[in-house]
Amino acid sequence: MRRLTFLFLILLLLTAGVSALQETKPQNTDNRPKVEGKLWWIFLNTGKTPSSKFTKEEVQKWQQEHVGNFGERYKEGRLFAAGPLGDNGFIRGIVVVKAKDMSGVMDCFKTDPFVQKGLLDVEALPIMANESAFKKADEPFVIEQFTLVIFKKGTKWSEKSTPEMTKLQGEHLKGLSKLMKEGELAFASPIVDDKSEKRGICIFWSKDDKAVKEHLDKDPLVIAGHLTYETHPQFMGRGTFGERPKKG
């Protein structure tokens, strides 16, 4: 997708799209409609249609409509988080929505021109997280860089439940809990789709990729080869995950 990443990020942060996105940032849901369903972590991946098929003016217009769609879904109580990645890779951004099923997920994108025209593809995976994990973004809106971690099946991944696996999973969860308490980890959730290669999501407060990987390389499931991971610079509104706990 020629230059779409730059348009996606620059327009998102520097044009009127910022105002629309501010409405879509995770908010306290007390005064929003209550929606039934579960949370879905959505990867907006590079679509099959290259942006070079369209004019720059068309893409810019659709960018605003793309972000505007987030605002509408937020008002409906269906959207809890959204933001672009910053590494110009296959994954262009993420969205978190609440829906009963995949049909409900896709309904959230029926007015998104980037999805409808094939510039972006939706990869939706259910997660085991509570909507209370997402907070009201700061006002005025300020973009902040986090680090997105995607845990994936490793070379020694096994679906079988063994005493060793149970022990390693317990240590894995204990380690994530420790990182959360120490103010290193902002969000963590398993992915509950056995067919997916992706097994979990983490968001680190730090944008220091090397420091994040030092934490991940100590994970017992990673050491044992049951899990591997990839990291990405993730942009979201400051306050998306509340206030970072103070260390010590």
C-alpha cells in the first residue's frame, strides 16, 4: 500500500482526524449505551487493493471517514480503543470493539471506506479482557507511543495439557502480573481462538523496544519455546490505559 502508512499516521495525528479519533479513544462507559457481546482485538492489516489505484485526494478523504467511523462506533458503545502502528509493516493499526460474533464485528466497519475498498483487511480475534481495562483518554488529546507485543505459537507449542505446561503457564501469568504491578505493563490478555497462531496481546508502557524484549526474553514460555513474540510501536491516546503506576 504505497505511502498509506504515512498517510494513516500523519493524517491521524495532524489533521481534523485527530478530533474524530479523540471521541473514539477508550472512555468510561457509564454514559454510553451498553452493548452485549465480548471484546475483540482487531488487527487492521494491509489489504489486497493497493492505494496506488486511487488518488491522493481520495485516500485523504477516506482517511477522515475511516477515523470518523471510529467516532460513530464509540458513541454506540461498541469501540474501546484504536490506534496506528508505526513500523510500516503488514499490520497497519489495531481496534478493540465489543460484539456478539464476527458478523457484529464486521458491522462496525460497514461505513469504513478503507475496509470496504480493500485498502485494509480485518483480522478479528476474541480476547479475554474486561472493558474496564480501557479508560478515558486525556483531554486535550495527546498521542502517546506504547509497545505492542503479540505472543504467537512457538516451535514447541503444544495443545496438550501437561504438568510441565501447567507449571510454565502459571509462571508466565505470574510474570505478567509482576510487570503490571511494577508499572511496566499496561494491558495483557490471552487470545481465545485456538485456530489462530496468535496467542496473546500485551501493551507495554515503554517505547523502548530493547527494554521490552529484555522482559519478554525472561518469560518461561518463551524460554521453553512454547511461545514466540513480535513487537511493534503502537500509538494511542494518552490515558487509554489510565495513569501509569509509579515504580517502587
